[in-house]
Amino acid sequence: MRLARLLTPEGPVSGRYEDGTVRTDDGTYEVGRDGRLLPPCEPTALYCVGRNYAETLDQMEYERPEEPDFFVKPPASLIAHDRPIPYPSFTDELTYAGELAAVVDERCRNLDPEEVPEVVRGYTVMNDVDALDQQGRTARKAFDASGPLGPWVETDVDPTGIDMWTDVSGERRQEANTELMLFDPYEIVSYLSERFTLRPGDVVAFGSPANPGLVEPGDEVEITYEGVGTLRNEVVGRER
């Protein structure tokens, strides 16, 4: 089942997504005609794991981590499927990262890995936008519109063996499978739950395979996780 949020003239609605419509208890809304998709959840934080694919370690010349290496994006970083990514004025090196992400469904802490499926609402797609020439992860990764997320949450998927690919303006830039992760999604959510109280709507992103290249205004980034969905956003002109 796919769960989506839609912004209508009367305000946000949430429901089941089917063939371009969102069905709620109060009615059926057509995406595009009755409103536009919102990020599929409302997190208090986005917990993002880096260095979680061996090829990324090789590309960036990182050492293999002994435990998940994470950082946090704020809710202000969120934008929805099909919304523009403004090219920030403070960087000349903007890049993307196609990531699978879990959406937490209930308040929880200190989970064992085998308990994780019970507290996850489902999975969605995130683009970890990165201003590579900034100093420190917060400056690089935690700015407005650095966390495109969507298009919906897929509730019926096994996250441990999913094919993924990223296309930038029609050019294949990433291709991998989640079985190549150093730490699997259940391990990561468990690890983070030892350090943070996870709340409904919170997002945990599991890292990206090797990322060969930058993006420029006019580029369209499409990230697909098979069985989950395709997140699409266009990079637009520099902010002033």
C-alpha cells in the first residue's frame, strides 16, 4: 500500500495513493487537479547515514566505519516530489545522493533489529543534496531544500534487497542494490534508537552508493528504488 499526503486549497490531506489519486476517509483527490503532493510524512528530524556502501568508501577514500556514521537534517530541509531544488548561492559544487529511507510509525527507543519492522510505517526515497565545498556536514547537508523526499510511503516492501538507480537528465549516474549496504536498514534503525527517541513521521535514510558527478541548474534528478517509487526533482537557478 502507498500512503501519500496532498496539499489542497483547503489544507493537507493524507490517504492511500492509487493511480494518481489520494483516497481519504472524506473523499478522493486527483493529484495535479485537486492539489500537489507533499513530503509523505512530517518528521521531527531526518537521520541520515553516510559511508554505508563499499563503493562509496572507495570513491571518497574513506575508511570502513565500525558502526553507522550518521548526521541529522532538520525538517526545513524537506521538499516534495516534483518540487524544484534551488541551487544555493553559497556553493559551486552541488551534488545528489539517491537513498532509501524508512518512516517511523510510533514513538520508540532501544529497539532490537528484529523489532524494527514493527515500528516502521514503510519506505520512501530521499535525495541527500550536498554542497560539497562547504565546511562540515551541517553546512554541507542541512540547508533548505536539501532533503527532497517522496513521492509516497510504500508499506509492503523488504528493504534488504532492492535494486536502485539514479538518472540525471536521462544519464544513468547510480546503480546498486540495498544488499550492498555495510549496515542493513534494521541494524541502522536499531542503532539510532539507542541514541534518540524516534517519533512518528521521523525519517531514517540509509546512505547512497557511489555518486559520480555534480548537478547544475536545469538538471532533472530521478531516483528510483524498485518497488518503492521514483523521486523526481529539477535543479533550478541559483538563489540570490
